[in-house]
Amino acid sequence: MNHRYVVALLAAIATLATLALIAPAAGAAAPDEAILVLLPQREGATPGYDQGIADGLASIPSLSLGLTSATQGSYVREQALLDISQGTRVSRSTYSPKGVPPVGPLATTRALNGPGFLANWQRIIKRAETAPQTIEPGLLAESIPGGSAFIGSPGAAAEDAIPAADRSGGIAAVAVSGGGSARGDAGPELLLKRALLVQEMAGRYGLVVFSASPGSRGIMELRRIVALAGPGQLVIATQSPPEAAILPLLPIAVSGLEGPAAGLTSNSTNLPGLVAGIDIAPTVLEYLDLEVPEEMKGQAMRSEGERDPAALTPFRDRLDDLGPRRNPALALVGLAWLGLFLASGAIAGLDRVRLPVRRIGGLAILWIPTVILIPAALGNPSREVEYLIIVAGSLGLGWLTDRFLPWPRAPLAPAIVGLAAITVDLALGSHLITRSILGPNPGYGSRFYGVGNELKSGLMVLLLAGVAAALTGRPKSRQSALIVLGCGLVLGAILGSGRLGAGVGAAFIVAGASAVAAIMMLPGRMSGRRIAILVLSPAIGLALLAGLDALTAGGQGHLSNSVLSLDSFGAFLETVERRSTLAWQQLWRDAMPVITLICLLAAAFAIRNRQMFKPFDGPIWPAALIGGLAGGLVGSFTEDSGPLLIVVATVTLAGVCSYLLGRPADAVTETRDPPPRHSGTETSHPPPRYGATETPDPSPR
């Protein structure tokens, strides 16, 4: 017999035998299986996001595509892998120690495909116990009957096996198979052999974690794994977290989800094309029809929308640019304001420009929440273009509103336009807010949608400034107090609703600020009843938000999932501890202690020297200023961003104060206090303006 026929016959027998191993018995339902493929970068590549891996995933048409945030806050490779194994995460800075203890080596038995374990795992467990939240490394494998399997390459790092380890650091089965390198020294036979090994192990274990070959070789292995996958098999492929200093996002792809290949999203992000690393664990467990432990905070991934790989790279680039551009853009607004003052003063003289420039600069600060949406609408313009739009747009709109609206009505324009634009964007999915420099910055895994902490207190001050401009000149009254409360209620619903701003802390901020301002607008003295309302206002705001959440989100909104779902007092204390820990850490980061102190001193200075703002055009302006400051202080104690809330509130209040201090000499007050009653032959005099001084401001407009 010709030897070629012999070889062909043996190959056919081997193929049939392999298929018999991985195929289910005739008439039996195929058991659900899950495969997690970690795709390392090609050898010698600069550690970071690998566009080659992203393109390789896109080249497999059956995969749904997206990006995944690797960690919360600062990134390290080991923490990203641990977060996958535990299905939840907190900022690495809340652990003690902050760094991840070395994992490994990966020890195995001599038996082929025998069990193994990761050394030093107890140090990982002890570190997790220090986090201000219930963290259980290895919870994914622990939740799968029979455990998980790991298939690695010779020389692969031990931490690659972390997602397959259970709570004790054990792995049900470990196999090592040579995969070749990016130089191409492994033929297609070896790649097929590794793919078949993955399928063989998947038939025995619910989850197989496969560390693929580097670079394009890994994509070829993935292609074969997906081709061999049958019904009832989930394949999740993502770039293996690299040894990079900063890495917000990684490419990820999934096959086996319900529906055709499309984009990826989850309830963690509510953003098309973006999921969280902690979503991998609940996705696997739900697919295997297993209960997802309460300790897992991730949400199962979904395949929906368009499969648009070309849109993922610009989206990632935009999110990468947000953090580095934030502070320079805001600083440039201040520098441009100073430049405007110096230039106009040099040309026209200080006496003519001092007050107008005060008003223009103050209004420019109030226009910032609106102007930052423009670059986001343009996609990802260059850094220089974005800075120009924000600086020129803020100062230009400040000049226009001051030019066409009389003092002190101008803040009404940025309040109406800004709050309306943000509300519309939130209703449409918060696409512009998310991509703006003051958005929630989803690339770093803390928040993915809605209004971030950077805007909450600032928007509260903006609302109060707009209300003050609308109620200018009105005396204290219950009607005015109700208007303030009503506007605060609307803003609280916008910022706090899970369907819109999704900021639970906004309930405390808005309730506290609007309660202070409303009580200051009530006639009469402060009473015990009013003090009680002030103290209880945050709780009242939270209760109203809970009712709104139940009506609009069926009890499944952001508030219900993040706060009301806490089933014990201990879980509530964990949430409080986590937020307070993060807030305290924020206070001591970089220059924040100095910045916070300066803001507090500025607030104290304004209160101590409040005479400089008089004559106020009605009691609403002191109420708005004190209410805005109260909101910033409340936010500093209730949000995990801590002092950032008082800093943002103080900067926005500085804009309002600058506008008020720019009062033109010809401004007419509109206070409508009733004239005093006189009896007999007393000579009547016209009622004095609210807080008026005897000498008018001689400065020209």
C-alpha cells in the first residue's frame, strides 16, 4: 500500500478520535462551556494597547467587539487579572499594601493535565481583606462546580493563571503546550493542536483560561478555537493585561452571546462598545446558568447595536486624552481672562475696563459646562483646537451675555442653556458628557456614564445663580423659597436619576444646597424647625430620589443597584467606609491639600468681607452664594472624590462673585420690598434699596 494512503488513513483516524473526544454523545444536549482567551502582545512590542490585537479580533466576523476598562483608578497588570477573578474591584489605593504581592510560581503535579496551585495566594487573600469592600479573589472559579482549567505556554508568567484560580489559589487542571513565538517558529499544526487541547479541556471543565501565543499567532489560535466552537460554548477573548504604566482600556471580543455579532455593552457601563473587566465573571456564570454571587458587582455583557470596529479606536483615543487635557484647559481660561484684563487695560485704561472684565470673566466660568460639550461633539479634535474652543467660547459667550443682558440678569443665560444642553445629552445617553473634559472619565473604571463628580457641585451653583438672576429684586417670601426648592428638586432628579445623571451623591448635594438657599429666603428668624429641615434635607432628597428611581427604572436604577440593594447594615457600612476612605485619600493627593485650603480661605474671606458685594439686588443673591457653598461642603463629605466637590463649587462661586463685583454704576436695583407705613404728619421717604449704601458706585459701566 502506498505510504501516502497510510498517512492519510492515520490522519483521518486521529481526526475522528479527536472529534469523538470533544463532541457530545449522540442525542445528548451539549453542556454549556466557557473559554477565556488572553492574547499577549507580540514579543518586543512597547507595552500598552495593541492595535494589532484589536484588528485581529475585528477580522473574525463572528465576534462581538468592544473595549474593556482594565482596573479602577491606577493600573497594574496583576490587579487587572485579580479583578477578573473576583468580579468586583475598588481603587488599588484602598488596599494595604497598595501593591499586589507577587503571585506564583505556578506549581503542578506530575500527572498530565493534573491540578495545580498558585504560591503566595494567602498574601493575596489577606490583602483583599483590607479593602473597604467585600473582595474575594478567585470567586469566579470557586463558583464553577469542578473548578476551572488553565492552558499556558512554556515561560508564561504565573499571573496569567489568576482568572482560573479558586479561593484557595487552586486550579482544577493545568496544561502547558508550546505555542511558538511571534517570529513564526510554530507551524499551523501546533496552533491547531493547542486549539484542539482547549476544546478537549472545555469538554471537561466549565471554564478554560487559555494563555495564547504572542501577537498574530494568538489571533490564529483564537480563529481556530472560534471555528471549532459549537452551540453552548462562550468564547471571550481580550488582550492580556500588559506590563504598562498607564492603561485605561483593552480590546475585547465575545462569541456565543444571544443575537448576531454586534457591539458589546453591559449595565456596568451603559455605553455602546465599552464593558468593564469585572463583567467577565458574571458573563461566564450567567452563561453557565450558575448563580452570580452578591460579592460580584460586575454585570453580564450583552451583544447589541452595530458592530463598528472602526469607531472603537477613536473612542479609545478620546477617552485617553480627557485626563491630560482637563487641568490645562481650565487653567488656560483663567490665563486668557488675565490676558484680557491686561490687554484691555493697556488700551482703554483700568477705570474703563475693570468692571466689565470682572463680569465677562465671571460669566465665562459659568459658560464652561456648556462649552466643553462642543469639542466632544466634534469627536476628538487636537489639543490646541480643543483649548481654543473652550477658551474663546467661554470668554466670547461671557462677553455676549454681559452685552445684551442687564446686570445682574446675565447668569440666567448660561444656567438655562447649560442645564438644558446637559439634560438633553443625558436623556440621549450622555454621549457628549462622557466625552467631555469634565465628564465621568470612563476609561479609568470609576464611572462610565451620567454626570461625574467634577460637575455635580458646579451645576448646583450654576442653577442657584440662574435662579438668583431670575428672582433678582424680590423680597423674602414663601413663594420665593418654594421656587428655589422646586428648581432644586428638578435638578436633583436630573442629576440623581438612574435614567439620566446617575449620581446618587447629587441627592445630598442638591438637597443640602437648595434647602439652605430656600430657608434663607423665608421671612423671619431661624427656628428649631428650620434647623431640623436643614439637617434632614439630605435624607429627604435621598428618599425622593428612591421614589423616582422606583417609578422610572422599576427599582433597577443606579440608586437601587448601588445603595438600596444593600441587604445589611454591614454592607451599608462598607459603602460608607469605601467612600470615606477614597475621599480622605483624595484630600492628600498631589497639590490637593493646598488647593483645598486656598478654596476654604477664599470662602471664609468672602463671608467675612461680604460688605464688598453690597448693595445686593435682593436677598436671593446671599442665599444663592451660601447655598452653593453648603452644597460643595456636603458633597465633600458624601462623595468619594472628597475635596474635589468643594474646589469645583468654590471656583464656580468665584465666577458668580466676580460678576457681582463688576456691578456697573448705572445698574438699577429692583427690590420690591413694600414701602414702610407712616402715620400722622410724618414725612415719608422712598424705601431704601436692599442693603444699599449711602454713596453710589462711581465706576462707569
